[in-house]
Amino acid sequence: MMLLEIENLAVEVGGKRILNDINLSIAEGETHVLLGPNGAGKSTLFLTILGFPQYDVVKGSIKFKGQDITGLTTAERVQLGIGVSFQSPPSIRGVSVRDLLKIESHQDMDEDLNPRMQELAKQLKFSDEFLDRDVNFGFSGGEVKRSEILQLLAQMPDFTMFDEPDSGVDIENVELLASEIGTLLDKDKPPRSRKRSGLLITHLGYILNFVSADKAHVLMNGVISCSGNPTEILEDIRKNGFNGCVECAQCL
Ligand code: ADP
Ligand code: MG
Ligand code: MG
């Protein structure tokens, strides 16, 4: 079954065309990766799928689980099973990490944080005191990313998008994050029994050293210039840069 189906999508921000002719389908259990240089439109696609109102879909459609979600609000999309890890999430004064985790795992606010979340917090190297800090306020780069992943583990969405989970994070944190990203994408199950899907957005593909992907897409100047085998596409980008993608063997 196709989980996400994007057809002939064109997107404008503030009247300026950013994305054109985007076609992208992700089946149940699949992980795709979106590569591309800075300014290509990767985050624009991410925020459009999430349904941020500034991103005007001027052509095409986005379907999720067979339903056209192009006109739905972000909250409605999250309700349907879409989860996200932002590249630079906002800080939230007055809301602790613990509070947010309770909300995301549908707990009462006056209960103790459930044992599963306490265990996951430990795995992600968060102390009990850390959980009482305001979300993202004064967090280091690695702490921000680990807190994003912890919140996703509370939700366990059917489809998760990660915007540059490997940017501004040291190697130790990337390995830790990758293992939990694997959990969110059912990597601990054999390929055929995977149900959860995801889209990993990455500038240079560093995260692919730690998380496997089924298919890669290259976004350049707002269009998908190439789609295919992640290993071959990465090799091509490393040899020829992103420009080489336009006429690489994958798409000829
Ligand atoms: P990437 O994530 O691949 O680096 P972005 O999606 O952030 O690329 O940006 C793609 C293009 O869209 C850039 O030229 C950027 O300046 C433009 N853009 C993105 N968001 C906005 C916005 N809110 N207003 C105006 N232009 C924007
Ligand atoms: Mg971006
Ligand atoms: Mg090509």
C-alpha cells in the first residue's frame, strides 16, 4: 500500500514559486531519502507535506493513506499519523520536556511519566532533571535533536519526516540518533514486515552511513532531478557533485 503519494506538486511561498512537478510515492514500510544542496527546496517540501499555511500548493496533490490531505491543517495531518523532526525546532517557554512527552504519549499531566518513556529518555542520555527543562531552551545542538527523537518515540507515527537529523550533530550523537530513527522506521523488523515509513532529508547523506534507505531522490532548484538506488546516487554525488545527477546513469 502507498502511504504517501505526491503528484505533480507545485508550491509557492509568498508568491514565489519554489517547487515544481514533484512526484514522490512512499510505500508502507519504506524509507526514502531526499538529498540536495542548500536552497534546493528540501525544507519547503517537508513543511508543505506537514501543511504549514505559508506554503501554497498551486498545483497537484498530496495523499496520505489514500486520502487527499492537500487541504488539511497540520494538526489533522499529525492526527492521521504524520510525525516530524524539525531542522531547527522552536523553544517553548513554560513547557517542560516531561510535559510534552506526557501530551504526546496521551498521558494525564498529573501522572508520572510512563516507564517506557523513562527508559527511552535514559537510552537517549537524558537525566531525570533534564526532563524538567523548558523544551529546547538553551539546549545544545545534539540535545535538540535527541529531544525531537524522544518526542517522536512517544508518538510512534506511521510516517516520519526528519529534516537534516545529521546537521550540527557530532558523531556520537548521530549514532545514538540513528539507532532510535531505526526504531521509528521499523528497521529492527525484516523488510517485509515493516509498517512504518519515513523520509530522511539530508544535505550530503551522512545519516545513510547509519540508517538504510530503500530509495533516494535528488532535489535541485525545486525539482526532483534524479531518483534511484541510494548507494549509487550517493556515489555519483560524491564523484560528480549534485550537477552530475542531472545526467547520471540512474535516470538515463
Ligand atoms: P533547503 O531546505 O533545500 O535548503 P529551502 O526549502 O529552505 O531549501 O529553501 C528553498 C528556497 O525557497 C530558497 O531559495 C529559500 O530562500 C526559499 N524560501 C524558503 N522559505 C521561504 C520563505 N518563508 N519565504 C521566502 N522564500 C523562502
Ligand atoms: Mg532545509
Ligand atoms: Mg539523472
